Amino acid sequence: MRTIMVLNPKGGCGKSTIATNIASFYASKGKSVMIADFDPQGSSIDWLAARPDNVPEIEGIAAWKDGFKPPRNKDVLIMDVPAGVHGKDLTALIRRAQTVVIPVLPSPIDMRAAAKFVHEIHHVGKVEKNQVKLAVVANRVKENTLVFHMLEKFLKKLDIPFIGKLRDTQNYIRAAERGLGVFELAPSSVYQDMEQWASITRWLNSKRSMP
């Protein structure tokens, strides 16, 4: 089973948006998908509750309150983890993943937090042993801005892959309201987003993202 975890050092980075869109990507490809929501805010579970019946099914579990045992009958497990997890809790969560995706916003505060977080993750045993692969994504970016260029330069200097950038667009809000991913919206309205997601999904589907 493919296991992908989305986490970040501070809230508001679009963690659940990225988790649900990765889930919808794999579901749209015919995979059997589950989202395990470890975040008490329950954003991914709320997204699933809004999901219509005429799109591929994605199963969900509120792992923060119901407990969690890895399913045996799923192709892909996406884990939405609360922000700001550290120490033993972080180590215990990362043990569940093959791949960890870290979204970072274009702001100096988020960049500093990400730098410290990546440093901490590198000292988790499974990461040190190369049993978990890490990557970063620039999220909610406006490309023709100074702060985006600062973020891009910062992410490229990290010693983990910088796999893509996602623009700041209402498409993600419109999709989330309906329990959808941008992959399930009208192609004419999301072609720019599909171009941006291509590098992310290509990396997730490659051997480079697997331990």
C-alpha cells in the first residue's frame, strides 16, 4: 500500500487542501484510497462529508479520535497530520509513512519554521535510515512577487526535493466546498493547476519518492 503523509510546522499552510487533492488524484486514476485525518480540526473528514456520490469514492477515518490501524484493502493511504507536531509524536507518525510532503507558504515566518522543521525531521530514525522520503511544495504562491522568488530560492537550498509550486487560486476553495479535488473540476477552468500538479504527481509516482 502506498502511504503519503502531509504535514507542516505551523497551521494555515494548506496541508488539508494538498492532502485531499492528492487523494482525489489517486481516486481519479481508479485507485482505492483512504484519508486518515489525524488533525482534530477534521478538515479532511469534513471535505469527505461534502463529497458527492457521482465521483470516485474515498474512504475516511477520524484517526485523532477513533484510533487508527492501517487498512489492508487500500491502494493508497493519505495521512493528514496536525501542524506543529514534534518529538516523540512526530517520530511515531512518520513511522507510518513512505513519503512525507511538506507545504510551505511564501512568507519569512513560514520559511524559518520550515527550515527548523526539516532539520528536526532529518533526525527521525526512519528518515536518517532513508526509509522515508521527504519533499517540499510551495503553496498559495503568486509567481510575479518578490516573496515568491525568496521562497523558491529558499526551497531549492533545502537538502530535500522541491517538487512543485501551487498558485493562489479560488479553484481550490470551489473544489473544497463540493468535496472535490481540482482534478475533478472542469478541465477548462483548471488547466493551469493541472500543469502545476504534474510535477508533484510525477514525483509521487516515481521511485525517487519511495524508500
